[in-house]
Amino acid sequence: MRILSISVFALALSVVSLIAAEPAKILAGYELQHEWDFSDKKSLASFEFSDPAAWRLAKSGERSVLELFRGSGYRYKVSSPQSIALLANRKFGDFVLECELRQTSAEYGHRDFCVFFGFQDAGHYYYAHFATKTDPRANQVFIVDAAPFTKITSKTNAGNGWGDTFHKVRVERKGAEIKVFFDDMNTPVMLAEDKRFGTGYLGFGSYNDTGMVANARVWAPKAQTVTVKPTGTLFKKAEKP
């Protein structure tokens, strides 16, 4: 009887784990296009970094993570994030990205971690900036368009408390519409609309803080997914002189 109870309990845990691993909502016509395995050193080869020396693979409890463990030496010629890790062999138009993020810097209002998308080059891209407190320069969806980062958010919340744990994050882009979720996968914390940049690279990072990424996956329509050869030049010649 005890053995049966243990078996039933283990089966229940497996079902719960499977449900937790599934996205909150798969949009019609979307398929899993990429899933990172941060337990495999080869996963680093899929990225292009603004500063490779700031990133490493690590463990956080039972999670295998991509860790931004120090500040980046990269600076672009206009005010914009310093630490960026991009999936270099795929570009996406419409997509859904889900991952777990953990912020590892000291607490302050602009304590942040980011998801990047629609990345054309070092001077043209979007990013969702998750921060503790909201103001015009934090906790918004931003665009970098050959000018300092500018908010394009039509809705945001008062801020997202990081604490010292992982938080589930979801970013959706469909046409010009952008939806961003933090912990609650049913109600977006940010909304934006912009169509200046189409198919582009996506990835993770921070304006100038540190953090971790785990359990990251991307769904997209096949027609909105482009396989490309990594160039190794996304951040070359882009730094401040």
C-alpha cells in the first residue's frame, strides 16, 4: 500500500512538472522552434555576446542557467543596454518566448533584466525591461532606433519585485503588437505597438546589472522563422570610440 501511494505521488509530481513546463498558451500555427540546453557547453556557441567575458554557464540549485555574472565592457554610441546575448542562428518575426529570469544585483529601483527582440544591429532593436520600479527609463518596452533608448509602452505596471528567486517571463510579438508577462501568464504587465523593425534576432541581457536565464524556449510560425549563419559581427565596430 505504501509503495502504491509513493508511486501515485511520483506520477502526480511528473504530471505537475509536465504542465509547468508547458507554455501558458500556444498560439495557433506556432511550433517550438528553439530550446536552449544550458547544461550543454555547446549551447554557448548559439549566442553572440556584446561582451563574451561577462557570460558563463552555471548551476542555480537544480537549474542549469546562462549567467550574466559581471558588468560588460561594451558601450554603444547612444544610451542603450550594455550586456546582450543573442541567439545568432535564428531570426524571428512573430514569436512567443518563455523563460525564467533571476536578477542577482543589489536592490534598487532600476534593478533589471531584459529580453531583446527584433534585433537588426547594435543600433536598431526592441527590448522588454523588467525592473523593480517603473519610471520613463525603467520597466517599459523600449526601442533603440539610432538614438538613445525610448519607451514605446502603452501600458505597464508599478514594477516587478525580483527578490532572490526565479520569475517566469513571457514575451509575445504578433505583427506590431507586443505583450509582456511576468509571473502571471494570463495578464500582461506591459503592452506596446510598433512595426519599425521586422524579423530579427532575440535574446537576453541587462542594461548594466547581472542575472540568470533558465528554461528558455521560443515558439513561432515556420514562415516567421529564418535560419541564418552566425556572422560574429553583430556588435563589432559598434562600441564607443
